[in-house]
Amino acid sequence: MAGKRNRLGRVYESGKALSEPLREEIIEMYNEGLNLIDILNDVKVTIRGVNKIMNRHGGSGADVVTDDVLHCIEIWKLQRPGIYAREIQNRLLLEGICDRDKLLSISGINRSLSGKLRMTRRSLQVSAIFDIFPDTTREVLVLSVPIMV
């Protein structure tokens, strides 16, 4: 049975995994710093296929957030709640906190803010109220904020 062709021209059989050497080549290219678009154009595998390989078989390019990086992100976000993830990324690089090869992605920064630091827009608005009204007690503020379940 002849296979189908993907959008990049590669012949594949639906449901059949890519060969081990091809998977290793994709992971090696990713670890060398090539971006996903360059990899998929080179090996003629769709972006979905490359993403699946990276998620299942690893690669050292995954976002690893150290405590120092988390601390810096937290401080900058508290100082300027409206700061964009791109600005945080640039600051991490410019201030020498991260090397270019280990720089946290924008989505990694956003995941850190919402997940590990639990910093949502709502929680940042509440902290801004404390800055404006320093004499406000937390009990009074919590009672005035509706709790959404």
C-alpha cells in the first residue's frame, strides 16, 4: 500500500510511527538550537509530528525554571503588573540571569506566572489595591471581593 503525502511532500503511512533514526535526528537538531520550523522543513515532518516527538522523547530544550529565574519574574511582575512576558524574557537575557540557549520561552514565562507563582490578573489587581491603600486589612479586602467557584 502506497502512503499519503503530507503538506511538506513526505510520504507517510497513517498511524505508523516515524523511524527511530529520524526521531533521533529531530531531537538532535532541536538540541543544537534549530527552531521547529527549520526542523520540519528539513526533515519534511509536520509541526504536529515534531511537537509529538519532542513531547514524548524529550530534548534538552524544554523550559526549565530555576528558583532564581522565578524570583526575578515575581519581583518584576509585582513592580510592574502590566509587564509583558516578552519584556521579562528580554530582561532575563540583558541582565545575565539566563543565557540565550537556556532562555525561558514566552509561554514558559506565562506558565510560570499562572502556575508556579499563582500570579493572575486578579491577584495582581488585589496587590495593587494594597499598594494604593496600605492601611487596608486583608480581611476587609477579602470580604469585598466576590469568590468565583
